[in-house]
Amino acid sequence: MGRSNFSLLGLLFLVSSCGGQPKERTGPPILVVGMDGLEWSVLDPLLRQGRLPAFSSLISRGVAGSIRTTQPTFSPVLWTTMATGVGPAEHGIHHFFEASLEGRLLEPSSPLPYSSNCRKVPALWNLAGQEGLDSLSVAWWVSWPAEEVAHGRVVASYAAQAQGNLLWKAGVWTKSLPRLTWPDALEDEVLPYLKRGEPAGPLRAEYNNLFGLVPGKEGWEFPAGRDAFFRFSFHGDRTHYGIMRDQLSREIADLNMVYFGLADVAGHFFWRYRQPGAYRYPIPSEHVEVLGDRIDRAYEVLDGWLAGLLKEVGEDCLVMVVSDHGMHAANLKNPRHPQSGAHEDAPDGVLILAGPGVDPVGTLPFGKRQMGSIFAVAPTVLDWLGVGVPDYMEGKPLRRWMTAMWREANPEVGGKDYRSGFRKPTRPRTPTDGASATFLESMKEIGYVDSEN
Ligand SMILES: [Zn+2]
């Protein structure tokens, strides 16, 4: 290699890594808590019963309503839309696996799960870095391999763990993956949490205490997978909660984001036990007795994690709790379908905004809850950061939920086109040999990929 190549590489490295000069912000930090599949029909009664104190107090100092979503309601697609402000045609993540925009798998027999390098446009953490702001992102979908982010900390997503052997929204690696974190040194702080999250580790007992054990096989026609997937999901989320809280206690960034999948997974597997009357087949009462409260308990667990995160960031923080879609009873005639709660028809999700400058109007009245769409998530975060919203983003910031005083003090500024100069997308990366095949099997098992494919 000639000398000129070497210096060109050096230059490329500088361009890609330095981002904007570090900027001192005067505004409050921002916390975005992504909760997959959070649903008002579950949230509402629990709030009334006083079972969700953290949600309640957050809502009382802000506004809560619903958020429109789009199809397909695949997690990688929607969470990437929220992180980029554009839809799948623009961001390039069309499915769990490499697929056409219409959802046809590019390589049906051995599809590769999307990874962060496939994304065609910058995500919020990239944008913050370009503006000289610091960021923390934990477990956001399609964030493996952890990208090099200026002024950023990234702990890569579930997708990587799934690829790396375990499951959908699930499980944890005890030995880490290549490129699990950015910067690399962050891995040392993350590893103890991964260790604790391993299947036979201490989280096992924590799960058993919270959700109980499913009685042994005798007399029970219960597919063990429903419990196993949920258990792994808990291990994953609980691990990410621990990592997020630890990182916040070390340093609160300008923009802090974390993702939890528990409400969605609980909804998929346990809806029939929570609302047995909705189904056209009988559901044994002893199943309802043991499993009927699991979704509600998952929400209580999420409430506890929300409380912990809010404690770290304090009240002088702009907070957004957002779900990518709601859920409801589904597959009403098929007792064998793994999913008895679903969201393919794109029911509205939940949106809560709170903190300095948010109009404290509380929960919007039923029938008037619509606050915006998932395309407004990235623009709103940028607006809160004091960064102009680029024209290429489809949504507008949700300024109507801010006080008039805040809007006056924080005028909208013009946005830049952050796409120019962003690295080119490349084909999916796989952390280990055979990882994609394992992931594919788990997706078939829960009915997200046609077994006939
Ligand atoms: Zn789901």
C-alpha cells in the first residue's frame, strides 16, 4: 500500500469519527424510553388501580396520549423509523431479515438479519454527534454492530443477541459480541451485567419471584416456549435496565435512549389468559389463574424500571416514553397459534411527554388521545435538543404539547441534510457462524416468518 492510501484512510477516519466540536447545552437532558407494544387498554386500568406509580407521576407532570404507527409493524422497521424520522423506503430496514420493501426475503432459505451498517440514513445518536452533543443509546433495535458515534456511548441491540444465539428480543450474551459497544472500553462496564443476565444466573430467581413458575407438564397442555421466550425477554430487558441505570449514574448525556421489549412479548404470549372471553375456544381456568396476570405484572415491572431511570435523571429532564404500536387479542380461533395478542393491523401505541416545558395536561380524554405519529419522534427529540429538524424527515416536532412560554423561548431553527456525507449502507453483518440460522428458527417458532419459506 502506498503512502497516499494510508493518509487517505487516516483522513477518512478523522472525518467519520470526530463529528461536531463538543457543545455545551443549556437545556435539560433528554431521556427516551422505548417500550415495545405498550397498550392503553392495559395501561388505563392499571393506572386507575394505582399499580403504576412511576407512570402516574410522570403523566401528572406532562401529557399522555396515543401515537399512530405504520405497517409493517416489525420492531426493526418501526424503531428505526423512530430513530431516523423516515420510513423504511428511506432508512432501508424493511423486515427482521434482508427483504424487499414489499417484505419478500432476499434470500428465503438463509436470510440475514439486518444490522446497523445496513441503515441508509443517520440515527438520532449520529445526528447528536454531528451537532457536538453527547448521547447514550442502550439496546435500540438494529444498533449492532455498535457504530462509532462522536461523543456517544452505544450498547448494541437485541438483534445482535438474537443473532448471537439466543432469541428474539431476548436473552443476553455472557461473553459479549464483537462490536457490542462503542467505545470498545465501555464493554468492561457492561460485561458484569451480561454475566448476571445469563440463563442460569441470578435473574432466574428474580423472574420466578415476579412471574412464578408454570406448573410441570402433568395436566397442562402448555407450550413451554411461551414461558421460555418471555423469560429470555425479561433477562434481556432487566440486563439493559441495569446497564442503562449504571451508565446514567456515571454520566447523563444530552440524549439518552433505551429500549425494552417486555410489554410486547407478554402481550404476544399471554393475551388469551388475560382476556379469555375474547377467544372462540375454551381456555382452561387453571391456566388463566396462573398466567392471567402476567401482562399486568410485566407493566408493573416496567413501571419499576421507569422509576429507577427517572430517579437517575431527576425532574429537570425532558422525558419521552413511547411505544411503537399497541396490541389486542388476536388469532381468536386458533388455540395453537403461538401469539394470542398481536398488532399487524397497526393499532395506536402510547406516548408520554413530561419535563420542563411540557404542558402538564395529564392523560388526554378518551377519543381525543391522538398526539402524532411515530414519524414525529425524531423531530421532537431534535427540537428538544435545540437542533433544527431536517426537511427530509416526514414528521414535525410535537410542539403543541409544549407550553407557549417554552415555544417562545425555543424557536424552531432550520435543519441540515444530515444524510449527505453519511457512510454508505452495506450488507448485514453476522457476529458468529450459524447465528443467523438460529435466529431464523426462533422467528419461525413464534410465527414471524413463514415456515414454508
Ligand atoms: Zn410485537
